[in-house]
Amino acid sequence: MASESGPRWRRVPAVVAPLLVALFIVAFDNLALWRALLASYTQSAPMLTLAAAFVLITALFSAVLHAVNFPWVFKPIAVTLLLLAAVAGYFMGSYGVIIDDAMFRNLAQTDPREAGELLTWRFFAHVLLFGAAPPSILVLIRLRYRPWLTEMWQRPLIVCGWIILGLLAVGSAYKELSLTMRQHRELRMLINPSYPV
């Protein structure tokens, strides 16, 4: 159980934290995905499809994060994902690259001079804003966990709830989403940070 001392803003129910982290990553670190999804439509993109995709990805990320939402476990994992998503999001958004196996091989073969050319002030500003600020806030807050037995029986229900919400989102725009994903298979590789992970 987290301590109840400190300012009220620092005491956040632990059940809310996975959703907040997932929302931040999906909204701010997946700009390359949203741009590519919008560009995949010759006419204006159906808002229901975009909303369904947003809810689906957020729900799945929330389910995964909630499954590891234990004291001393959640924060290190969430901080790592936020940092990874910020770095990957910068390179995907700025250079239009896909972070895959080939990209990691290229990175391993990059010499210091080439690497230095990529580490610009824009890169550091982006990582500071999207990769350092959110984890700093996460580290500062105190997550209020419920009693252990309550956590153990409610956690699977919450994870299942997120999965069901994701399936409902897919069902609401299944035809359009499946057609888009079949025609633009590269979109799944832009989901950050699941593909880099």
C-alpha cells in the first residue's frame, strides 16, 4: 500500500495509471500512425474508423499495462515504454522509418559520426518533452493500490474489460478497418511501441 502522505495530486488510484500511460502513448507517440492512417484514404477518413482504431489500441495497451500493474513493477515498465515510444516516435515521425529488425541491424552498424548527425536539438527536445516529462510525473506520483486480495480478483476482470472494449471497437468499424489493414499492411508496423518492442 502506498503512503497517503503528500499533496493530493500525487496520490492517484493505481487502477487509473495504465489508462493514462496508454492514452499518452497512443495520442502523442503514434503521430506517424495517425498520419499514415489518414493518408490511406483518398477521400476524408471515416471518423468512426479513426475512433475505433484509437479505442482499440488504447484498450489493448491498457490491458497489457494493467496486467503488470503491481507495486515496484508497473513504474519501471511504464517508464521504459514511455522512453522507448518517445524515441521511436521521433524517428518514425521525422524520418518516415519503420522500427523493425532491419532498422535495429542498421543501428548496430552505425558509426559514431552517423549517429551524431541524428542526435539533433530537435531529437533531444522531443525526447525531453515526450520521453522524460511523463515518466518524471509518473515517478513523482504515489499509486494507491487496493488490498491485495481485492487486486487479485479485480485485476483479471479489468484486463478482460479492456479486451472486450477493444473487440467492441473493432466490431463497430470492422469492415472499414479490415479493408484498410489489408490494403496498407505497413500500418500495423507503425503502432508504437508494440512493433519496436
